[in-house]
Amino acid sequence: MRLLITGASGLLGVNLSLVAARQGHAVTGLAHSRMLHGVPFEVQVVDLLDPEQSKVVIEKAQPDALIHCAAVADVNTAEMKPDLAQKLNAEVPGLLAAEAARQNIPFMHISTDAVFNGRRGDYKEDDPPDPLSVYARTKLAGEKAVQAVNSAALVIRTVFYGWSLSGRRSLAEFFVNRLKAGEHLQGFADTYFCPLYVEDLAELLLGMFSKRLSGTFHLVSSEGISKYDFGVRIACRFGYDPALITPVNARELDRGARRSLNLTLNSDKAANALGHPLPTIDDGLERFYQRWQEGYPERLQGCSQSISSDEI
């Protein structure tokens, strides 16, 4: 299958591209902030904010499927640059989805768990969203833009972690980096989520395409956990001192943009559609740890060359 993947220099985009290439797919990755070298897929530098440029790239690539991963993914960056977040998170997905529909190309849009307000958790796909931040509002607007122009599209709400090109993009990397250095750090004991290891997520996304699914799905770990406990599990698996992590309550801190506290999602719909349970947190952390032992983070970082001051 010929895959066109946006955001190929991001945490999900690069890992998804590598997993897809390992599975034998022909991948073209579209990057903006970083060029990639020594990877087993084609990379093109594209400005997704230029609709004509994006249209030409899609027409030339003639993909069998398009997966849109690119976004302003940092919550505080979105708050400081709302116009950029609106364009990239809300408007670009609709433009790409419309072009995919015009060319009859299956389309997948990656959204976020943050579209909910986090007051209760265990959210299902048909629960009403209530985003709290610029990031969350623009991502929900992106979902709606996609659904308005492409009824066959897949919209995936997820939250993930893994090894990135910079070594600093995911919460799990933050814990590993600080714990490895023996530094004291804080973990939010009142903030819950369902983190999914990024290579597990990549395999699940490709599996959904193979089943020709459409609609909205929650694709997350099969269980929830606090961010403090997530850090403790990482410390224990990597052999670091979990006492370095101090539990604190996020609701008592000023962190800039408003954030939801309980973003646990119900993933039964995805598990039923795929025909198997989704990975547990320990399943993902074991893969995350094994990749560290294999030297995967260093190899990944060696593929990266910054070409822009903006990270997308």
C-alpha cells in the first residue's frame, strides 16, 4: 500500500512511517520542521498551510491512503499562537480531507483525548466534547471540518508516548531523561489518561485501514493511570529511583492553558472493530523499555536535521 503521512518529523509521524515501512508499505512522509536522513521511506518538505502545495503533493504521490498527523501539538504553543493553531489544527484537516475525498483516497485524521473537559473520564465516542484550551478547541474544530467534507474518513482520538527525533517530545521521555540524571521531579497525581505506546498505536492505525473502517474511534491504552503513577512505573521498569518523583495536584498549579484532569477514554468500540483487546500500559512500557535497550532512541535522533524554528 502507498501511504502519504503528514507530520513525518513528529513523534507519531516518524514512528508510524517506520512501522509502515517495516510492514512493506511504500511511505512518503511530509515534514516541516525537520528533515530526515537514513530512513527507509521518502521524505518531502511541505508547507501544509499552502493548500495548493498540499494538493500538488497528493496528486503526485497518488497514495492508497492518507494519514494526517501534523498539528500544533504543544498546548502552550497553541495558546501563544492561536492563529497558527487555528490554521493547522482546524482548517488544514478539512482541506486535506476534502482533497482526499475528491481523489477517492481513504483518509485518517489524528485527533486528541483533550476534546473532553475531564470532569468524569471513561468517555465514549458519542459523549459530547467540551474542550478547555485553544489546542483542544482547534483539534475539535479539525474533527468537525473533516467530517463535514469526508463522511468516509477515520477520526482517531488518542494520547501516546514513545521515542522521538528530539528525545524530548513525550511525557515518557521527560520522565526517563530526568530520572536518568538523578533529578527530582513532580508527577500529577490528580491527572488521569490512557497512554498508548506509539509503535502500538501505529500498528493499530494500519490495522484499521486494512479493515476499511470509518467514523470516530478512541484508540488508547485499555486502562487509565495517573501521570504520577505512570512516572513511577517507568522508574521501576528502567531501574531508577521512584522516590525521585513527588506527587502533586495539577489543579493547585498555574500551568498556563487550561487542561482537563480526567481524560480516560473508553476504547471498547475500537477493540470490537479490530477484533482484539488494545494493549495495556505495561505492554506498552515493556516495548518502550526494550527499544531503549536496543539503542533505538539514539538511532532515531541520528536521522534528524532541523530545518525550521517551528516544531509541528
